[in-house]
Amino acid sequence: MASFLTIAETEGSADRVEEIKVFARELGFKKIDIAFCKGLREYGEKIDGELSNDFEVVSVCCNITGITKDDIGVTPIKDASELTCNLGG
């Protein structure tokens, strides 16, 4: 139902961040968690800023788990301590 109301309220004219805001408000959310790739940090920070106007936002880089590429048998680009994304979610 919330997704239907989001579409009805935005009339398909909102960008994705605005749709997330409308959807989250419709569900009564006060806090939103976001995770983003280290390579997209600039965009993650921008979205964090946009959402922070309406919600408490907690954001993390996806490689926060500290799993190295060496730990999972992936050849690192630079060195063995290079972190990888959290493949397990």
C-alpha cells in the first residue's frame, strides 16, 4: 500500500531519493540506514545529506566488515590487506 501511495503522491515525477523519502514517511520511519561502495563515497555522502533533512541517517561504506580480499581468495589490486565488499550482506 505504501508503494502505491508513494507513486500516487509523486505522480511519477520525483527522483529516487524523493521517492524514498515519501515511502519512508508513509511507513512512519524516523531512521534510514544506507550502505554504499567505497568507490561511490561522494554520492553516498550526498544522499546522506539529502535524507538527513528529514530522517536520522546512519551510513556506512560496504567494506566496513574488514574482510580482506586475501581472506576470501580474491587477488588484491594493491596488497593483501585490501578490504573487500561485504558479499554476505
